Amino acid sequence: MRYEFKRSFERSVKSLCETDKADVKAACLAFIDFIENELPLPSGMGLKRLRREFWEIRLGIRARILFRWKGDLLEFVIAGNHDSIKDFLKNNS
């Protein structure tokens, strides 16, 4: 499995508060462990398919991570709240 963090993801993480930045980084590492080592997802983290290739990792109510899964490539696209994910999908479909 290959992983890519898009520029849009890096920009979106920079705009988050420090607590959310730490949560997003920890969630990415936990998700990669989930994929690579078949470990269970941490409590409170949800995984949902939104559209064909787009998936969302939910970190409670506030923070979410949007990624695209294409074959053996997983691209982290953006991090933000529900509305920012919804707006991204609306503008990029």
C-alpha cells in the first residue's frame, strides 16, 4: 500500500487549531496501522465511504479526514469539519 499526503491536506491541517492538528496526525497514523497491521480502529474513530473513491475518517464530532482510495494508493486529501468536507466534495465532483 502506498500513501500520499496531498498539498490540499497539508494546507488544511495548517489551518486547524493545535488540538485538532494533533488529533488528525494521530488519526492518520492509527489508520495506517489499521490498514498495514490489521489493528482495530481506535475508539471514537469512524470510517465511512462517501463516494466511489472517497472515504472519510471521523474523529468525533469536530474533525474529519477525507481520503481517496484508488487501488494500492491512498491519498489524504483534506482535513476539516463536516462542512469543509461537504464543500470539497460538492466543488470537486
